[in-house]
Amino acid sequence: MTETLPNLVPAIPEIILGCGAMLLLMLGAFRTKDISEGIYSLCVLLLLVAGAVVLFIPGGTQVTFDGGFVFDEFARFMKILTMGASALAIIMSRSYFRAEKFSRFEYPILIVLATAGMMLMISAGNMMSLYMGLELQSLALYVVAAIQRDSTRATEAGLKYFVLGALASGMLLYGISLIYGFTGSMEFTEIAHAATNDHGNIGLVFGLVFLLAGLAFKVSAVPFHMWTPDVYEGAPTPVTAFFAAAPKIAAMAIFIRTMITAFPTIANDWQQIIVFISIASMVLGAFAAIGQRNIKRLMAYSSIGHMGFALVGLAAGSQAGVRGVIIYLAIYVAMTVGTFVCILAMRRSDGMVEDIDDLAGLGKNNPMMGFLLAMLLFSLAGIPPLAGFFGKFYVFLAAIEAELYTLAIIGVLASVVGAFYYLRIIKIIYFDEPAERFVPMASELRVILGVAALFIILFIVYPSPLISAAGNAASSLF
């Protein structure tokens, strides 16, 4: 009996990232002089090459590794978004670590390895590949959170993330074992078939609850959000920027794929859970951020709220809902990356500052940065005609079409409450007595901020490419 090799074409991007990361690790370990700067550039190049390969993989749904790996238009879109966010996170961190005189070649390599894990998650076709991708991502992220070993805050952040992440992984594994026990399969398609034949199985619903708990931790949805504010505040700022963008996309992607492809027949059971964690995340994100003084903690609660808004689309359980989530995530990445560029630029001659009051008078001291940050904050609040408004519009529209009126109304009210703390920052930027100026922003940060802000401001002019790409991605799941 001859064993045939699986079709490796759909997995080429992941293979490129894995092999490239190993080569760069060897290069860094056996160097004769410090080549951290070069490794940063090579890691960004590696992500760009893998992104180009993803674009050129033939269309249609391809399944390989005995159903463990699926490549479709949904995977293509989410992988491009994830790799883009990871590449931007590496570029944004260079000036920060240079100013902190912190030289670690392992940092960008760990981000590449985490990205490989995220891409495996996005393409997971069974519970085993889901868990492998999740753990590859998580193990790299635990190290990245605590990469500044001399900083007590960073070490504490890494430890908190590790302990709570291990707990969430245990819950996820328990859920997977229950699902396997009651359906006799790890494959998403076979689980869906078993769930159809065995409708109303209480054991399967228990497994689903534990699975959702593990996935909710990864998107930092309430009540599994405990780690987010402390880790965001304690980790180095570029690491926080990375945490706020790429891992959220991958976790939300696997959330969507698992629910839509493995449990479509018991949608009523998981919809109730998603509606609850969506409402809880939106409400907590809106109210808990009001009292925050540290801008990174505020962004943590903001991110919890935004994941709640994204889950509104998933709760609808429809193609329009999934399209809404994809549009929301793409816009969320642009808003988050742009805002974190401004947070990274909050540096004075004696070092970084993180207090919201340090932004006082930014509109006078640096009019361009003040204006662009204000636009990003207006967009995060969902003020029309900026892109953030359209992100919320599409998820709420899907919820209304699915007759989830209460969810949509609570979402709109949470949006209004959340607008308060964004508007308060804008008031500090323009109307408070000017504080000491920040040192000039690094050139690469200026470029990223300019592009992110232009996307947010001009989205209304030509939204069709993103909307049609999101529609194609969503339709490939149904």
C-alpha cells in the first residue's frame, strides 16, 4: 500500500513562514555581530512573500491533510488581513525598541511564528488543526508579552496572560473532547452531520459551551476578558498594538468557521450564547472605559467593546452577518493600528508617557497628528461618514434582518455610551491647556498613520472593493 503525499499548495504560505522563521532563528543565534535590524526587515519581507503567495493560490475551496486544512475565499481574505496587521506591528516596533535601546532579534521571529499559528487557525478544518494553530499562536504571544525582561510590568503581563491562557486552553480541550465523544469525529463537516442526526444532544451542547469559552478568551469577550486590560497596559506598546489587531482577526475567523461549518444545525443553541457574550462585551467595553486614565487600558476596554460589536454579526448566523463581521474587522484593524501609532508617538525626551492627560493641547503642538488622531477616535466611536460607522452599520443591519432587535438596540445604545470616552480624549487634545510637546514621530510611523487615517476618512468615497471582497469571503462558507 503506497501513501500519497497531501496536496501542499494551499499550505505553502504557512510552510514559507515556518521555514523562514527557523532560518532566521539560526541566523540570529549563530551571528557574529548584532543583526536585529536586518532580521526585522527580513521578517516583514517574509510576511509580504507569504501574502503574495496567498493571493496567487487558485480560487475555489481546497481541502487537504485529510480535511484538517481548508483554503477558500474566507481563508484568503482573513490571512491577508492577519499578515498585513503582523507586518505593520513589526514595522511599528522598530523605532520604539531603538529608542528603548532594546535589541532582541527573537521578537519579530516570534511574531512570524505567531502569524503562522493564526493562519493555521483560519484554515482549520477539524478540531485538531484548530488546537494546533491556537497553541502555536499562544505560545509565541506569551513570550512576546514578557519580551522586556527588565520590566516588572511586562513580566507580570506575560505571566498573567500565560496562566489565564492555559486555563482557557484547558476549557477548549475539554469542550473538544466532549464534542468528539458525542459525535465520534474531529472533522467540522462530520460534526455538522452528526449534530443533524442527533439533534438536542445535551452532551454536545455542553461541549459547545466549553469550546465557546476557549474561543471567547482569544477574542477577549466578556466574561473571559479579565487578562486584557492588565496585559495591554503591562506589555510594551508595540506588542499591545499587535495583540489588539492580528490575533483578534484570527480568533474571530476561527469563531466564525467553527460555528458556521461545524454547528449550523444547532444554531439556536450557540446563537443564545453569542448574543449574551456580545451584549456583555459591548456594555462592559462602553462603561468600564469611562474611568480609565491610562490610554492603553482604555484601548483594552475599547477592544473588548469592538469584539462585542463584531459578534453581533456572528449572532445573526447568516451570510450577511458574516460579511458584516469581515467588513468590521478590516475597518477595526485600520482604526486600531492608526490609534496605536499615535500612542507610540507619545514620547518625550525622558521616555514614553501613557496618561490620557499627556495628550493635552496636541491640536496646538502638533496639528496634523491631533487632527488624524481625532478622526481615528471619531471613527472608533462610529460617527458618520467615517469608516467605523459603516462597520457598525453592516453588523447591526444583519442583526435586524435576523430579527435580533434587542441585540441591535443594545448595540446602538452601547455605541452612544462608548462615544463619550472617545470624545473626552478629543476634548483634551483641542481644549485643554497644552502639555509639553512630544518628540518628532519616526518616518515609518508617519506613513502608517497617514495611510490608516486616509482609509478611515475616504472609505465612504469608494467602499465597494472591501464590501465585494467581504461578500465573496462570506459566501464561500455557505
